Amino acid sequence: MLDISKTSSFTDYFVVATAQSPLHFNALAEHLERDLKAAGHDLRRQEGKRDSGWVLLDFGDIIVHLFSPEKRAYYRLEELWGRTTPIVRFT
């Protein structure tokens, strides 16, 4: 998770996660949509396809990037945004 609220005007947090398969993508996306909606964050927009290796879920103040391991290594969002903001890792 990256708190980008001080460096970004379009969102406060990026959550970057790895999904191991299309089934895992579906489970993570459905779980996030359900739980964040219950916390008052409606899904505003979704980009990408779950079988493409990348999905973006825009909840307004929170943007979730779900990647396959290969796409996450390719895009390296943590390196790009981590230069200006601390990274919080959950395992």
C-alpha cells in the first residue's frame, strides 16, 4: 500500500497486489468490491481484464492494482511511486 495523498490529486492510496490466476483475480476483485462497499467506498471504474494480467479498481480515494506476477515485475509501481512515498507491505 502506498499513501500518495501528498503527491497526487486524484487519489490517496494505491494498493498493489499479485493474483496468481484468473480465478484468484476474480476472488480478490469480488472480495475488495464487497468489503470496500461496506466501508463506504463504491467501485467507480474498472480497467483491464482479469485474464490480461492487470486490473485496476478505482474506489475514489483508493485505487487497487491487481497484477499477475509477470505484469507486476514489468510495471514496478512500487519503484515508481516509492521514490516519493513510503511503502507499507502486507504479507
